[in-house]
Amino acid sequence: MNLVRFFGRIIPNDAHNLCGNIRQNYTIARNVHTSVVCSHFTFHETKREPKDDLNTVQHIWRGMNMLKDEVRMWKDEVSEAVKTDPLFLFPGNVDKVFKFNEPNALHSWIATADQDNKDGYSSCEFFIDENQKGVFQGFLTQTVPKDGERTRAGYCNLKSVKKRKSFKRESKFEWGMYTHLVLRVRGDGRSYMINLHTPGYYDVFWNDLYQFVLYTRGGPYWQVSKIPFSKFFLSSKGKIQDFQYGPSLDDITNISFTMVDKIEGPFKLEIDYIGVELDPNHSETSAYEMYKLPRGMANS
């Protein structure tokens, strides 16, 4: 039996062919999230806990404090599960997911810019004003750092904290029964990108997200934007994917807003609420081409 070297290991030639077929399957049908996994592949964690200098006693003390908060959260989940009535959806009713008049609303969002990652000189912030509205504002600049490594700059982002349950269990937004994303905002006339994050299990899917543009009118008046989920298009690492399919609404972990319109200057977006709505007359799953081209073309 022939042997070949694969990732620093000596493996049979048949296993090498198997791994090559797996990589080819990922290229041809990227929408398939499950496949035969080669035992020689390594999938890393999306986030690792930073190292600290705490001793054993300090670790135990911190763990006890965290346990109190987790038990309290678990009690609230059990109480809500017992008291909650069955979910009835009525057309035209907006279920508000994010409201900014709650005590911990400010801690549910993180604002970052290219300056924070040493990729540029843009800056932004997020706060709640005296009218209990969320305000995302900053200054966008396309000045590129003179380090010889970067060629583009200029982005600001506001992202929700990843949804989770008690005891560090991951959770997702269960929006499968809804058809539209509804936002009440007041902008400055600039365009913002709305991102629905749907990271998959394997690392090749960690950067998957669905995007659509939020057009703001500017001026003193508020606007209500009602966007069908079918209008969101799939992208990964800033690149729109050739093969498009409707978003998996039960796999959304975060929602974010990105200012990247290549116009230097200040920006400001005020948010009253973010919600979801059911429209029984809307049956579209994806607004983009779903057919498969002949092999050898763009999305084959």
C-alpha cells in the first residue's frame, strides 16, 4: 500500500484521496454543513479564554461568584418556561427583540472600529441617550496606516453580544416563524449594512453572514424599515458568495450594523427598537437566483 505525507503525518494513499475529495466537496457544494470528516483535520475553537495570573484560591472564589449569577439566570429561564403562554403570531404585530429602555441594554452591544484593530483611524461609540434610544455614532476616515501591509481602511461596526443561556450554553434567535426584520431608526441620510451572523460548526462557516443595506432618510423624522429576510444575501469575509440560498433564521447568533460607505466624515444612527414580524402573504425564501449553472461556471 502506497504511503504519502499529509500535514506532517504518514497516512495511507486511500486516506489522502478521501481528504482531497472532502476539500473538493466543500468547494463544489459550500452550502452543505455536514459531511464525512477526515480524522486528520483539526477544527479550532472560535474563541479561547485568555490566560490569567490567578492562583487556585482566586480561581475558586471567582467561580463561586460566577455560579451565583448562572444559577440566578437558570431560575429565570425555568420560571419563564413555566409561566410563558404558547406563542401566537398575529400579522402586523412586531415582536421587539432589542429595546433600549432596559437596564442592561447598553451591555448587549459592542462598538468597534478599524482604529481598535490597528487597521485605520476611524472611531465610533455606542450609548443610550436621555430619550432611551440607542445611538451609534462616530467618524469614518479612509486614511490607510503607513505600515506597508494594508491597502484599505475605513469601517465602524456595532454588534450585539452573542446570545447565550445559563452555564455558558450557546443560544440562538429562533426567528424561523417570522418573515421580516423591522427597525425604527433615525439616520443621517447615509447607508448602513445590516448583518445577520450565522456561523456554522466548522471553521469554513464561521464567517458566514447575511447582509442587506439599511437606507436612512436623514432629517428630524423617524422611519420604520421593514425588510424581508429573503432579501438578505450570503457573504463571507466581505465577499458575496456566488451560490445564494435563504438564511437559516433559527441559526442567527448576532446582529450588527456596519458603516463602510467610503464617505469620510461623521455619522449618526439612532435606534428605537429592532424586532421581527410575520407576514403570511410573504412566501419568498430567497430573492436571488437559486438555479445551478453547468459545471465549470461561477456557482456550479
